[in-house]
Amino acid sequence: MTPVPDITLNDGAQIPQLGFGVYKVAPDETAAAVRSALQVGYRHLDTAAMYHNEEGVGRGIREAGVDRGDVFVTSKLDNGFHEPDSARRAFDDTLAAIGSDYVDLYLIHWPLPTRYGGDFVSTWRTLEEFAADGRARSIGVSNFQIPHLQRLAAETDTVPAVNQVEAHPYFTNAAVRDYCTRHGIVFQAWSPLARGTVLDDPVVGRIAEAADKSPAQVVLRWHLQRGDVVFPKSVTPDRIAQNFAVFDFELGDHDVAALDGLDRGPAGRVGSNPDTFDVISR
């Protein structure tokens, strides 16, 4: 089995750099996809309450026969539950759905600066409670911009272990990444393949052909060499395995620079802007 490098979080925990994501995986397909991923060798699973498939993640782990302690599981707080008492109930529901008495990493899914009077600080303090009682081994944030991170630094005692944000060659999110690097926050990339749009780029195709790899493998390798934590998603066993096969080659400096050069800044986003995103689903 291919060893996946671990990255040390600022609280001392270890997170596998390559994981398996289940965003938009249907609840009734999740357990099978997770089983496939674990059979290939993934030991890092990324889910969220808003994905409505936490239960499938837990079931997939059990059905795969992999010890829970050998799998790093991340989940995230639903946007409709930012107020402290609601967050506590939502976290209990997440643990019950996964079928575990802890998660390895729990994130605020979105900062929602236009909701809740702009108060995500009290939400973060509630996550600090989960970390203190051990039910969340690590805590972090997702989609936080620099001002959001600066506010947490000014008003709370815990630096997020990770910040999970959109990042890919078309939108490298360089400023946020630089802030995270300077403050000991691990940078996680969601939508690492730009929802597939970057795979048809001729620069990616040229590098993939020269390396005798798929465009997806090239882009995932680019993330890994940057030091990002990344978790591609698929429900196809062959694609799940292919996305894991990214440790037997390296990109040269010239290729890395060429992929860096695809950055389009904010125009390259394929997802929502965290400064304005305010969707709440109950």
C-alpha cells in the first residue's frame, strides 16, 4: 500500500495529506464509495453535515473493516447551526450519524459574515469546547478569508488547525495560503480540480502527456508538492484508485511554474465567494 505523507497540525495531530472527499456524493452511494477508497489505501475522509452523507461515511468505514482509529475523519458544522446551543446539538448529531464518539477534525463550514450579526467568534468558541472535551481531536475553519482569520486571532485563544478553501491552478488563493503558512494553519484545497474545468487546459494536457499521467494526477501532484492537503472526489472505483496513484512521480520546477501561471485570481473561482455566501439549509 502506498504510504501517504502526514502533515503535522499546530496542535500536534497528524493529518494524511491526501484524502477522499464525498461532496455531492449521494447518501445512498457514499458507503460504497468510502469502502472503495479505503480498499485503495485512503485513510482520510472529508464529509460535512451539509452533504447529508455523514452516516454513509461511518457505515463505509465499518463495512470496510478498517479500525476507526486508523481513519482520519473530518466533518463540518451546517450553516444553520452557528449559534452556540445549536452548534452543540449539530455536533452531537454529527457524531451520532458517523457512529463515533469523536471526529478527528471539525470545521466551521462557512464564516457567513452577513448572517448571525457577523458573529462567527462565538461559534468558534463553541468548537473550542469540543476540542477541550476531546470529542473533536482538532478544530479548524473552512472558507475563511484573511479578515475572518485575523478576527479569530484577535478575539480567541485557539489558532485554527486548518483552513479548507477553494484552491486549484485557476484560483491558487495565494494571499490566504500565504497567511495560513505564516500563522501555522494547514492549507486544505477543496475543488482541487476546479470541478474538472482545469483538466482540459492545454498546459495541463501537455504536462500529463509528458509524464504519462492523467490530467487529474498532474493537478493533484501539483497540490501535493505545494504542501496542500487535498481530497479528490469520485464514485467510480477506477477513478478513485487513479487519484490515489500520485506518489510515483514528481513534477519538475518548470512544470510547477507553468501550472502556477494558470492562476486567474478571483475570476478563476468555481465556487462561492466567502465574503458574500450566506446560504442556510435546514
